[in-house]
Amino acid sequence: QVQLVESGGGLVQAGGSLRLSCAVSGRTFNSYSMGWFRQAPGKEREFVAGIYWNGVSTYYADSVKGRFTISRDNAKNTVSLQMNSLKPEDTAVYYCAARGGWMSRQTSEYQYWGQGTQVTVSS
């Protein structure tokens, strides 16, 4: 069984930065591709960023490209999301997710999810 626990959310002013972390239990972390998703009130959960199991390739939603950076540390079983130049529209609950094999932008293709962490960006 794989468990994911996010941390690092909070309240920040527009233009500020936050770093989210996701700790993953399980001995096969380095075989999972990881994704960050977010869900704002009244909206569907959407893809934010993803990273392949080997950490070589990363992918981003157009709305965060150039501002957010995803990374992973397979030795520590963690994946992070560095968020810079935050905007009020980035306000959402952010979720970490894991899937075996290749990275995907589809929420339905991820087998494991964290409980989420709230990010609020004030204007």
C-alpha cells in the first residue's frame, strides 16, 4: 500500500512563493510517476505538474509553466512543488498523486492520492 502526505500549504500574498512537499511511503517509490493536482471551490480537479519515475522528464499545465517547478528525491521518497509568483487564481487545495509507469495528466489514471493541502493566495 502506498500512502501520500502533503505539507507546506498556507496563506501567501500575490507574488509570493510556497513550497509543497509530499512524503510517500512504500519501497517502490522510484517506480511511480508523480503528479500534483489542484481543485478550487466549484471546479474540477486539474493537473498542475508531473514528473516521471526517473525524474528526467517534467510536465506542467500552461497556467503554471515558468512559475512552478516539480522535483523528486527518490532517496527520500519525496516529491516537491516549488511555486513562485503566485496569483490569486492559484488558490486551491493541492493534491499529490502517484501512479505506476508513465506520467499522466488525467486524474483517473492515478491510483494513490494524498489528503490535500490548502494554498490561499491573497490579492
